[in-house]
Amino acid sequence: MTGTTTARAVDAPAWLVEFYGHVDALDTEAVLARFAPDASMRYGAGDPLPGHEAIRAGLTYLFTTYRRIGHEFLGVWESGTTLMLEATVTYGLPDGREVAVPALTVIEHRDGAIDDLRIFIDPTPAQVG
């Protein structure tokens, strides 16, 4: 079972809803396709992941750790090429529990490609093991 991206009463660009649809479907390659080749991604307090191979490794880890991931958009703000997304992220844990965690993501993008994605989240409540 995969998550469901919802953008209730939030004016979110179509590309953002589509991107998080791929995230919630746990589709590594579809998510990775939205990143520029020289992009970087950072999740929580982890080290930045520069380039497609590092991002793929990070996504693979996340997408195989959880049974599902779902995003509920709470707010979207955009200025030029910078977008901020406030969301509640629900993680489906291997033991069947579901844990919701608040997150703020900053996305630098251009020409339909993500240059930098920084996820500010404390995943401690959803840690496995």
C-alpha cells in the first residue's frame, strides 16, 4: 500500500502534487527524474546527497524502510525559483503502526527540474528498529 498526497485547500503547483505523488508511490526512478543531474537533497540532519547516484541511494533507503509514505500539504509558498512546503508526513512502519511527523521542505527549482531539496524534519518518532 502506498501513501496519498493531499493538498486540501492548499494552492499547490501541479508539478509539486505530481512529484509528491511519485514520492508517496515510493517510486525512486520517477522521483529521481525530477532532479537536475547536479542536484542535491538533504533529509533531516543527514548529510547532503549530491548528484543522482547519492539521491537514488537516499531515496532507496527511505522507500524500503517504510511500508508507505503519505503527505498532507498544509501550506505552499513560492518566491521566484524557491518553493516552501509545510506538510504532515505519515510513515507506515514495518510493524503496522503509522506515525505522522511535521515537515518543512525547501525546493530550489528551474525549468521543471529540482536543483536542491532540503527536508527539515525530525524523523525520530518514525525510526525503525
